[in-house]
Amino acid sequence: MRFGIRELIFLLLLLAMPVASCFFVFQPRTRQMHEAQDEMVKKRLKLRELRAATRRFEDLGVQIEKLTAAIEMFEQKLPARREEQVVLQQVWELAARNDLVPQSIRPGKPVPSAHYAELPISLAIKGNFDGFYRFMLDLEKLSRITRMPRLEFVQLPQTQGDVAVLMTLSVFFEAQGDDGRGGPSQRSRL
């Protein structure tokens, strides 16, 4: 067999074929495989994060239910606007039950807010300090949401343990309904 230029070119082409396939086929494919593996790792991490988030969402559902129940409980403690006289009567009876003499109970102008309103009640009470203390404990046990922004004590002259108390008691109630008649709103559960 004769070995000439034609055979040499054929041999070079034969040897160049695997080298060219290495550069043009195998290396790009290897690079694509590594990129695919990296992407799979990223997707697995993302999937783990999504599973953790899903667990949190399940927990959020339970938390939302608990918070909804708490909101309903607080709404039940908000009397309707028409029950203002009932609250005033309860405060008057608590004072009398604790041997206090209510001098005056005057409801103020309601202060509106988003879903509730606050009714300030000015009280002037006289009596024994121990009775006043029991009165405060009984106020705390009322089923209504209340706060006391002002409290002033004046010791009565020539008496032992008797005080005059000036206080403001704020009672929260449901805001006026959309119907404009002062009735409870649609959210009322009373």
C-alpha cells in the first residue's frame, strides 16, 4: 500500500474527527449537564423552602382562626350604643354595693374610632377607701372593655379613711351602624 498525500489527509481527518467532537460536542454537553445539575440543586433548595412555607401557611391558618375567635370574644364585650344606660346602671349599682355614695355620673360625648367608639363617663364618688378599692375590683370584673384615663383622690376633712374620688371611666362600645340609626353594626354578635 502506498502512503501518499491523499491517505495522509484522510488520516488527519480521521484523527481530527474525535478531537473536533470533543470540542464541539462533548464539552458543550458536559457544560450543559453541569448547568442542569446546578439548576436541579437550586430547584431542590427552592422546593424545600416552599415546603417550609407551606407548613407555615398551615400554621397561619390555625393562627388566623385563633385570632378570629379572640376578635369575636372582644366584640362580644363591646356593648351596642343603645346599651349605654345599662352600663351606667351597672356602675351605679357597683358603687352602691360597695357602700359608696355616687355624687354624679355623667356620660360624655362618644369618641369614634374605626370599629368601635369610646364613651367617657365622669364619676364623682364619696365613701370609705376600702369600699372604693372593692369598687375598683368589681369594675375590673365587668364583662365590658373599660379603661380609666383619670383618677383623682381628695381626702375628706375630719374623717378617717373617707375619700372623694373624681374619675373618668371609658367604656368601649360598637360604633354606629351604617344605617345611621345608632343601632349595632352588622358585625354585632350580641
